[in-house]
Amino acid sequence: MALNFPNPPLTVGQTYSGYVWDGEKWMATVSSGSGSGAHTISSTPPASPAVGDLWTDSDTLVTYMWYNDGSSSQWVSVGSSGGGDFIQAGAGAVTRTMQNKVREHVSVKDFGAVGNGLVDDAWAIRAAMSAVNAAGGGSVYIPAGTYLLATFDPTNALRFINPYSNITLYGDGDSSLLKVAGGNNPVPGQTWGFFIMLRSAPDRIVNFQLRNFACDMNGASNQSTGPRGYENSLLELIVCDNIVVENCCVKNSGGSQPIVLAGGSGYVVRNNRFVNVGKNVDPMCVDH
């Protein structure tokens, strides 16, 4: 059915059949989705927004984005056209551009990750890590979702993701899940399988952190066959320093020792969980 929009002159914020007049054009109002980057136009903020969702206040036509700064989430103004300034609460806060603020914490979704458990997100996570490394380090955020790892790093066929110095990879707990695709079985008889992240001397790294996310190694579809028993690990870092692994969960590993740290110093490994780890060997190897 055709819509017969009222003719100008119109009042900013005037609504008609699911649309609102922004002073120049009619904009459709939509419901916020979960993790879809939805844009809602209403007089009140949407309930249960996902990081990256937009809300335009139909009374003021100011647009806000639901933003996570690594410790909390809140609506922050992005102006009426996606730009605008950011001012932190508190005495002494200075004005910054919204773009400058949101670039403090890179999301894997900024580089195309989908998080639906169906699309290969390994390349997007690698791209996010590489970009932050090129900028000198920082944080990479994994929003809630299931991120399928189906393609290995082109620079190393044993790992999905290349870890870098001075980077923190963090998520929203178990709801941020990296899941290895099936069919990644090690060659029979070899002494290792695959690693989500792998570095060793002389290609060493320092000041690397993993926090608050889960990994499903999909052991039922990735059987471990090597004799040494530590195939299919979340992380193996050899002769690397100042490494933190905290509040992570590794599950369904076809091998054992899903975290292997050896030959370096400054390891902090705490409050992690290991579920359905195979071969009856200690789930963690730390040697320093």
C-alpha cells in the first residue's frame, strides 16, 4: 500500500506511519536487533542493545551509539550524521571526536567478522589483530557471538590467528566463542596438531593478553592422533615474555594441554576453565 506522506511545512520529529521527519527527509523507524548494527528511531532508547547499535532520539534527532569501552557499555552521542564529539563524564574531561574515541578499542566486527557460527571469521580476526599491531598495539574486542575459524593463517599453516606483542584480545565471557571448524585433523604420527594462536623463538612476542572469551576446539570433528598428546591448543608461546591468560574457557579439545607456555617469563594464567580436554594429561603446560 502506498504511503501518502504529509507535505511540508513539517515539524522536526513529526511522525507518520513508522517514519519520522528529520528536517530534510522522512526516516524509517526500525527495531533494534541483536548484533545486527540496527538503527532505532524513537523517543526512548531501545531495550537490550548490542554493541554498535544506533539510536536516534526522535525528540531531539541526536544519534547515539551503544559503545563498550572495555569495562562498561553506554550510549554515546555520534551527532546527527555519524560524527560528533565525545566528552567523558567527570571533572577535567576534554572533548574528543567520536571517531578518535571508538578507535581506542577495535572490534573484530570492524573488519567484517559476523559471529553467526556459519561464516569463516578467521580472516577478519587476523585483519583486526594485524591492524592493531600496525598501530603499535592496543585492544581487540570479540563481541558476543560464535566466530568460526575455518582457514589457517597464510603465514603459518599450524595456526588460525597470529598473536602480536602489546595486544589484548578480550570478549564478553563464554558468550564470545571462537569455534574451530571440523576436518582440521593433524597428520597421523606427527607430534602436534593445530593451534588457534602460535609463536615461538626467534619469532617471539611480549606483553600479550587473552581475557574473557571461550574456545571450542571441536574435538569430535578434529581428532588428535599425534603421540605427544598436546595437539589442538588454544595457545602455544615459546620463549615469549609477559603473557596473561585470564578468565578464558577451552573446551572439547581432541588433545591435552590447550595452553602451552615455555621458556619465557612473566606468565599469569588464572581463573581459566578446561572442559572435556582429552588424553588425561594436565590441561596446561607452563615452564619458565
